Amino acid sequence: MKLVGFFNRDGGTFKTTDMPAYEKRAEAAFREAGHDFDAIVFSGKEIIPAMERAAKRDDIDGIVAGGGDGTISAAASIAWKNGIALGVVPAGTMNLFARSLRVPLDIWQALDVLASGEVDNVDIASANGRPFIHQFSAGLHARMVRYRNAYSYRSRLGKIRASTKAALGVIFNPPEFEVEFEAAGMRERRRVSAISVSNNPFGENALLYADNLTSGELGFYTANPLKPLGVARLAVDMLRGKVRENADVMVLHPAEVHLHFPKLRFKANCVMDGELLPLQRDVSIRLHPGELKVLVKQGLAAQVDASERREPAA
């Protein structure tokens, strides 16, 4: 394959990595596996425009993106829109999409796995036409991200500390709002403290990422209005990977979700793949089954049981 590698030197692990050495190792790994490959290191501000320019070329088959979840989300959007393959090097804090793809979290091991890997087709979702690979959320998560962004941090550990402080702040000041939704044949209006719509249902893990990206279903989660104790219980169940067992959480697995916020507050926010964005009054979320090409470990696609690759939900 003809591939171009884009590595964000401002992203997570790469901040403390010898990037010239990593660039050289990446080129060696892919070329030894038979690919036509060039690697380029960019700053965080430069990398997305560079990937967009490369994706429009007619002589490449894919891009390999290395950085945090924001960089990987942007790269997935670019790859999807241009019909090219995406390789993911996990250099961020959570690396949620890489975990779903079962890419090694060690940035050096990831190179060898991707270079000798194969192309698979996985699902990607969109909210009002904007693609996302992990989740769209409003309420608790959006408030936590807003609180976290108010703190200054320069390292991965600093981000984790800021997230912990923000989570405590949300526990003692949980949001509550009205939403009308239509999903899986249901149409309701209810008060909630949180909404989350994920690209494939969350697995039973503390980080809330999908174990399988080929189910053809969204994960749709709402949490009833919560007091501080209820938020704390929900947080514990999240850490246990047992969100579905929480009595305040409703779970559906539709292919589409339509949301309407009748009393949308000024400057209300949502989060898409970790990015804080203005919340729109009406949000239509769709799954696009099998439309994203990704590089995965050789033989991984064949290991996924056929029962896990279902048609989109009705």
C-alpha cells in the first residue's frame, strides 16, 4: 500500500519521545513489510490540515495517524470522507479507538502490528453529519469536560489530575435537563442528567469503549435526574464496567437516534470524541456500518465471530 504517516509531536506519549528516531523506525517497519511509506512529524496545529491535503491525493491508499484521541478522531473523519484506510498509533491519554481496534498501546509495538496488518471495515457514527468514532454526550460528561478545561495541565498525569478534580465537581453539582428522543421505535420526553450515544455499544470496561466496532448498532444511554449520591453510584458502576446494571440508566441499541432539547440553555455544551462543542437544539445521530477502513492486526478480522457482525438494527 501507499501510505503516509502523520505523527503529532504535541500529543501525549510523543512529547517525551525521540521523534526523529520514531519517524525513522516507522519508515523502516512499513517499508520492510512491503509498503511505500513516508512519515512526517507535525505540531498539533499543523497535523489536521496536512492530513486533509494528503487524503485528497489520488496516489495514496491510506494514512497512519499518531497522537491523542483528538488527532485520531480527526484522522478517522478524514479517512472516512475520502474512502482511504486509517492506521492508528495510540499516543494519547485514553486511546479509546485504538483499544477497540485492539492495537497495542505501546507506540513502538503498534508500528510492527500495523505494518504487517490487514485492512478491515468498521462502523463510524455521525451527529448532524459530523463523524465521530467514540461517543456523543451531553449532561454529566459535558459538564466534566468543561470543568476540566478550566484547569491548566501540561502532561498526561496533569490531565488525569484535572479530570479527577472535574469529576468531583460534577458529583456535587450534577446537571438536569429535558430531552425528547426517538430511538428503536420509542418516542419519549424525559428529564435526565446525562445522555450518551456511542459508536457501537460500550463493553464491560471502566473506560467505556466498544469491544466490537462491527455490530451495526449505536449504544444509547440516558441517566435519570441524579443527586450527588446517585452520580457517585454511577461513577462506581462505570469503574466496574457495570453501567448496564445501574437502576438509573436506560440502554438501547438503535441504528439511529433523534434528540430534541426543548429548553436548551444558552451556551449548553456537548462532547464529541472528547471535544467540547455547542449543543444544538436538534441532533440526529446515525451509524454508518462498515464504512471506515482501518488497519488491524493480521488475522484479527477473521477472529471476530460472525454473530458479532450483525446487520444494522431496525
